[in-house]
Amino acid sequence: MDKPTISAREAEILRMLSLGMNSFQIADTLFISHHTVRTHRKNILRKLRVGSSLLAVRLFLQKEIIVQELPSDVHVVQAA
């Protein structure tokens, strides 16, 4: 079976979840609405075909997914 693919933004959100951040903290860090974060989280679960963020983070940390590359002119905000 092929590895599922997620966007760079979705990977960024998974990275922040792995640090223990919640949707509100992620939203504040990325300067987006917590509703947008929730939508990204739902899309992640759907793409990875898992029922929880914990399982999604585990797949992400185990490198079981492919992350689409960002264009070179886009900068990603890193969590502290």
C-alpha cells in the first residue's frame, strides 16, 4: 500500500500536536483561526484513515506518510 500524502501545513500541525500543543495554541502560533486548525486536523485524519490525532502523530513521527514540499518562497513557522 502506498504511503498517504499530506500537505506541508498539515505536517506542521502534526509536528505541533506532537509537542503537546492544542488547537488553540496552534492557531495562535500560526496566526490562523482555531476552526481552520480543526479543519486541517479533520483532513489529516481522513487522509491517513485513522480515528484519532494520536494515531496520526504516531504515523507522522514514524515517517509513514509523505509530506508535500512547500515552494521555496514559502516560510514555515516553527513551534518554540
